[in-house]
Amino acid sequence: MLVGKRILLIIGGGIAAYKALDLIRRLQDRGARVRAILTRAGTEFVTPLSVGSLTGDKVFQELFSLTDENDMGHIELSRDADLLVVAPATADLMAKMANGHANDLASTALLATDKRVLLAPAMNVRMWLNPATQRNLVTLRADGVAVVGPNDGSMACGEFGPGRMAEVPEIIAAIEALINGSAAGRPLTGRHVVVTSGPTREAIDPVRYISNHSSGKQGHAIARAAAAAGAAVTLVTGPVALPDPAGVTTVHVESARQMLAAVEAALPADIAVFAAAVADWRVAEIAGGKIKKGAGGPPTLAFVENPDILATIARRTAGRPGLVVGFAAETDDVLGNARAKLTRKGCDLIVANDVAAGTGTFGGDSNLVHIVTSDGLETWERQSKDAVAEALVSLLARRITAS
Ligand code: CTP
């Protein structure tokens, strides 16, 4: 329920704007009070009169309107709400938000707010898949903006694919999760969580290295989810093409030994999650100059084993984090190997995933994981890496609170 909660609904210009009318109704059914901003493009799809009749309030439209500003200035409008919801969120509104534009009432309210923002994107499939929109989405997520949908489906323009606005019940569920989730208290408040992410790079000479596949998406999502749950988060990451998550202390490293040193420097911690794909070996001696092709043929590289960061931290007698979580990236016998890893490395929980060719786990946005502990096994359905991160963080929050 949303009794007494104040929602500022920003209605953008898209055919899905008609669903915003039903959304207002359903929010009111749950006890929420809804105020609406209608963008200029939004007025092409729904009228201020229909929106205002439902909200029972003035519909805010103009940034420089004397009456709007007198009734309630844009700063006050955006702060006098528990949550801002943008539905439909057009490609243009997302681009403005990602770049901090403030040239109309909607974008100004979004930039001026100190509250959480939920977007329900709706647009043509090509516009959604366009690299510019996807880039904006990554930026907005990293800024802590929540997103529901879009769904796959056929569109008003006759094409099929992702871009349909989430259905009203899905938007309501997302709103309730955001409002009640924060009201329920952020379960990791006062806790320190250390997360490793991305690959490590082990230099061969000044121009070459060996490394592992890892986009860092899952580890970064865990850092974001832990921060959203109220934790102070230190993210130790190898080289990735992802932005540093907002509200997280991010330490950039290259090699496994640097990663271990950064993790040790970040302790003490309540929870440590080792999601990095650490290179198991490094070359015994890094060449000082570039190794040249020559008469001697290809060089022979001698390797030495890298420290196991997870095992080193899990086996600490003094200052071991309360919960130590490892990942197991396996191509064969996923569960057998994960169980063996749990014992061998001395951690409390292993998140096992199948990374065999064709699973799409590496670099992809979804993940199918098994949670392996000494007393059991849970298999979670395939879901987005963000959803895996949120579910893992709430599981860890429950465990750390119970311990
Ligand atoms: N890990 C680590 N330091 C290493 C190697 C691995 O911290 N030097 C951590 C990873 O972050 C992950 C877990 O150990 O949480 C398992 O990594 P994985 O590569 O699956 O296991 P390996 O130790 O490499 O074992 P194996 O080679 O037997 O698969």
C-alpha cells in the first residue's frame, strides 16, 4: 500500500501516455497522492484536463509560468514528493536526464530533486536499442535511477521488440518496492561491504598482458545494490568499461597482487564479495622492455601462481569479514566444482554460474546462478544481473543480521 505517499508523475510524450491515466487511478486506489507534470510533447497524447480531473490538482506544465511558480515552484514541486515517476519516459527525457539538462519543467524538476526517480521507458524498438539510449541507460542506472521495463511486444508503429512501456501493475510494484523498501529501512545501514569486480591484468612486458574474460557487470551491480541497501561500499575493480557506481568508493587496480593489497587495505568489512575474475597466474618475470620477434622464435613464458584473494581473506584468523562470498565460474560440473570450492577456499557462500560457450553469461546482461552453502543449494531463475545483485544483497543482509 502507498497510504499518504506523494508521487510526482511526469508524463512524457508517447502513445503510452494513455496508460499514465490508469496509473494515476491505481496509485490513488492504494492511498497515494499524485501530482502531475505534463511535458509539451505529452499534451499531444493526453490533455491537461483529463490528467487534472484524475489528480484533482493543477497539472504543472510550464517552467516560466507565473501561476505555476506561484502555486508551487519547480524546486518545491520536486522535493515535496516521496518519489518521482516518469511514465512514459521517452528517449528524449532519458537523454536530458543523463546529461543534466534543465530546459523545461520536467527536466528541471528531475535535476532539482533529492528523491529517488523511477523511469518507465517507452519508445520505438530501434530508439531503445540505439547505442545512445543504451549509453544513457547505463549512466542513469549508475546515478541511482530505477528503471521498470520496457517490455517486449508489438508497438504502435508496427515493429516488434523491447520498447513497450511496462504495464501499470508492474509500475505499481516497482513504486511500492522503492517506497516501502526504503521505509523498511536500508538493511545494510552501518555495514561495510567490500566487492571485487572485473578481470585482472598480468603484464608480460610493457605492451602485453594475460587476462580473463569479465565485463565487471555482475560485480558492479552488487556494489550498487549494496549501496542502495545502505552499506558503505568499497569496490575494488580491474580494468572494465563501466562507470564507477555513484555513492561507492571505487579503487582501480590492474594485477591480482594489487587487488589483494587494495582489499586488505579496505578491511575491516562486514561482508566481502569476490566477483572478480582474477588471473590465476602471472609471468615469473615481467620483461623490462618489449619482447621482440627474433631468431630465437616465440618466447617461452614461465608462470607463477597468483595469491588467491578469496581464500586469503576467508582464511584470516584476525579481521575476517563476517560473511565471505565467492563466485565459481565453471564450464563443467558446475555444482560439484562449486561445492569443492566452498570447502577449499573456506568461504560461507558460493554463487555458481555456468559460463560455458553459448550461455551468454560473459558480457551479457542476465545470469543464471546457484547459491551454494554448507547446508544447501538454491537455484535462481535466469534474471538480469541487477536482479541477481539485489537478491544476493538481501540474502546477505538477512544472514548478517541473523548472525
Ligand atoms: N579468486 C580470487 N583470487 C584468485 C582466483 C580466484 O579471489 N587468484 C576468487 C574469484 O573472485 C571467485 C572465486 O575465487 O570468487 C573462484 O574463482 P574461479 O576462477 O572460479 O576459481 P579458481 O580459483 O580459478 O579455481 P579453478 O581454477 O579450479 O576453477
